[in-house]
Amino acid sequence: MNSINEIQDEIITEFGDFDDWMDRYQLLIDLGNEQAPLDEQYKTDQNLIEGCQSRVWLQADYVDGKVIFNAESDALIVKGIIALLIKVLSGHTPNEILNADLYFIDKIGLKEHLSPTRSNGLLSMVKQMRMYALAYSLK
């Protein structure tokens, strides 16, 4: 499996192929649509991420020392954003997740092209994923 930074570099390259932000939004939406839907049993209030304008459910499981994330959102672009975060962080150890510098977010211009509420939502998603990693690292 690729390291977190290798995956980030792949994403930066993929987004770099598009100059136009409409195309990048389309790429985000496609990524969200490609993601397997979250099992209904995980769509609980407990899995809802606080601080997101749209509803985002995040499920984390600990398998063989690695954190596996699954998520779903009722908003297309948000679903794409969480799909990107899952692509980068899922399947890594808690320590790798906690120590990851998520530079791809700035590099692909995601922050500057999101509304402030979506940008806050993005930070909430990252925070929640790190909280799960922290909890598993203490087990």
C-alpha cells in the first residue's frame, strides 16, 4: 500500500490535469459517486460529524492495526471531499494518521474554492478522523 504522502501526490497530479474549477468540482463529484454507499446501520447520530452544514456520517473500524474509514454524505461535493480524505487516510495506522500533514488540501486549491461553511466542514472531517485514530492508538 502507498504511503499517505504518495497518495496525496497522486491526488495533486490528478487535480493538476484540470485548470478549470468546474472540471475539478466534477472530479470531486465523480469521486463521491464512485464511493461505496455506507451501510444503513452506520447512519446514526453518533456517526454524524459536528460542524458540517450537510450531513456526513463517518464510520471507523480498527482492523489489523489499521483504521478503515467509510463515509456518506447527502451533498455531492461533500461526498467527494470525504472520499478524498478516505483515499488518503484509510488503511493506515493510527500513528500515521495522527502524524500526517495533509498538504494536498492546499495544493489542489480545495480550501480557497470552498465556501467558508464547507471549509469548516472539511476541517471537522479531518478532526473527526484524527480523533478516531487517537482513540484506536490508545487501545
